[in-house]
Amino acid sequence: MSMSRTERLVVIGGDAAGMSAASQARRMRGPDELEIVAFERGHFTSYSACGIPYWVGGDVPERNRLIARSPAEHRERAIDLRMRTEVTEIDVGTGRVRSRDLETGAEEWTSYDKLVIATGARPIRPDLPGADAPGVHGVQTLDDGQALLDTLAATEGRRAVVVGAGYIGVEMAEALINRGYEVTVVNRGKEPMSTLDPDMGRLVHTAMEGLGITMVNDAEITKLLRGQDGRVRAVATEDAEYPADVVVLGIGVRPETTLARAAGLPLGDHGGLLTDLAMRVRGHENIWAGGDCVEVLDLISGRERHIALGTHANKHGQVIGSNVGGGYATFPGVVGTAVSKVCDLEIARTGLREKDAHRAGLQFETVTIESTSRAGYYPDADLMTVKMLAERRTGRLLGVQIVGGEGAAKRVDIAAVALTAGMTVEQMTALDLGYAPPFSPVWDPILVAARKAVAAVRRSAP
């Protein structure tokens, strides 16, 4: 391919995946070789959405700390970044996108040689009466976080209802407690944190109640009630009403693929774009996609999943930017690692839950152990519970969940590496992990669980 003509890269979406891709492509090719135009419909670029609950709760004092790179910094690197501009159509046939300036309403078409779709995810809003009432908030973008803080500042009452008890729901519940709100969490699952098995979710439930949060599990919302001023005033389930001055939706997110769907691009079972290992949209030579709008391969189950995490989005952006810039990189897939916390309780998971393993057709053994974060005699040794899944017969590690005090969450990284490497629980028992009394018992909790899993696999052998 001749490089004499300047090519144009168009990026839709100015957060982690989109701007990582633009920055990486720019490192590889100068402005005379590659023109880069990026569109962002919000007010901010390259920010940490994962940090929003900590900003709302007051742990992070100001919004700007969550911004890694401002629009001006991107423009200094010869990226033509157009803020508050929404792409409304992708015309794959002619290779162009239509955009609308949200301030002026002006529309224009921009042609591309290469396109990156990084449209992110959108919070799931229940299709229920009152779901669009003032005072009801999703928290996916910095604009959302700012809108929620504005509502909190303008609201007299101190009653908050959080709908959903996944990562965002649990983190927002704690943030609102920190702000002095009475918080009720309405959750349709048996226990909070459906990314854990219910027996581990139960430990999170207990911790949340310890913080003073009212947990309502096994409850489906039927409507959101408005007051005379039109604002939200309560959340209703089949058999109860929970008064609310503010409602935060933490029901999860869906890939934002409205544009991609309309353009006829291939979507998976979860509504996310399907790509190859180079993050190129399947069947399209000049279109890439990354971040929360794509589906990723689960390396353990071999199935596509939708996981909205900033870690993946940044890696996708690096891979896309390398490929667009004329290099070569791939994104092999994920094992599904995630960590969170409620007050002092750390929560971690990687790999498959019991129901994921069943769904994948795997037979497995599970073991659960209790241990401590440090040598038992060392001051401030915190309890932790580790649950491990291992495949029958082969003993291959399938998943780990950890709930406990300080030092619990990041231990899951040991399991994430073991999963990625395809290790058996028996191989894990020989891992040479760092030991000293301030850091762990002689047998690290992960290794105690692995030993117990080895015994369970052996017992199950015919």
C-alpha cells in the first residue's frame, strides 16, 4: 500500500479505548501520514469511569483527578478532537460518518480510510413508569457523575435508593452512606454481587448491613413514583414502597451499539460488536472496535462475553492503535477478573462461577476455605474466605472468588495468572509465592484452597 497520500482515521468515542487507539496510532505515524479526527459527545475525554463512585462518595476530592488527558492535551498531539459532537450515522458503503454538533445542531459528513468504534456502554434503564423522572440517575460517564452530584447538592431529603447490587450498585451505596444518606438497595438477585456465587455474595450482604445499608434482595422493581413536583419520590416493588429523594441505577450496562447495528455491523448475543483477535470488526477490513461496546472471548469457557472494564478498554485501544498505525498486535481474551470493596471488605473474582461452569458443560469440584491475610500471630491479621472451582479429572483451575479484609482482593491476581496459563490446582500448590509474616501465613490462602481442591479432585476420580 502506498503511504504517499495522507490517510484519515476517524474515532467515535473519546474515552479509554478510543483515545488510547488514537494516541497509539499517533505514536506510530506522524500527522503527515495519518490525520486523526475523534468525536466525543460528552464534555470529557480519557477519564476513569471506575473512579466515579469514589468521587461521588468524597474519597476523590475533585472531578479533574479522574481525567488522565484533557481535550487540549490530545489536540497538542495533532488529534483533531471534536467535543460535544455526536456521530449519528456510519455509512460503511462510502466510508464516512455523519456528526452533529450538540451546541449548534450543525451536521456534517466526514470521510474515513480507517474507523474506530469506541462508543462504550450505556446504563440499563428499566422500561418502567417514572424511570425518566428527575432525580433518577445512571452513572456511566463523568457527565452522569456530575449530574448526580448536582442533584445531591440541590436535594433537601437524605433518602437514597440504589437499584441493583452489582459493582456499581454496591460502590454507589457505600458512596451515598459516606455522604450521610439513608440507603436502601433493591436487588433482584438472591444476594448482592451476582458476579459471585450466592454463598460468597452472602458475605457481602452481611458487610453492607454492617454499614447501615438496608438490603432488599429477591425484589423486582415495578415502578418509580413521582411527587407533585414531578421528581422521583419512591421506588415500588410488588409488595412495598421505598421512599427516595434520589435513585441511582446500578443494574448494569449494555454495549452502546445503536450506530453499529444501524450500519449492519456484526453483533453478538449480548449486543456487543464482534471482532477478530486484532480487534478488527469481523468482515470489515478498515473498521476496528474496542472497549465496552465489544464482546470479548472468555478463555476458560470459550464463549463471547460482555465485560465493561477500563482495563480491557485501554488494552483494546493499544491493540487497535498498533494495527491502525501499521504494526501488529492482538487481544487474546479475558479470564474475567474483577475486584471491588464495601467499606473494609474486599471482593474479588476471576474465572467461572458455578453457574458459568455448568452452562459451559464442565464438571467440577468446589472448595471453600477460611484463612488470614497475614500470619495468625501477626497484628491485624484479617480473615478471608477463598472459594475455588477445579475441573473434575484434569484438576484444571476454573475459577476463584475471595471475600475478606485488607490484602484479600489483589490475591486474585495469582489465580488470574494461573487461569491464563491453564494451570491445574496441583501445579498451583507448588507456586513459589512471597512469604513473610506481615504479608501472609506460611501457606498463602490461595495455596490452602488449591491443596483442598487437589484432594477434592482426587476423591472424585473414578
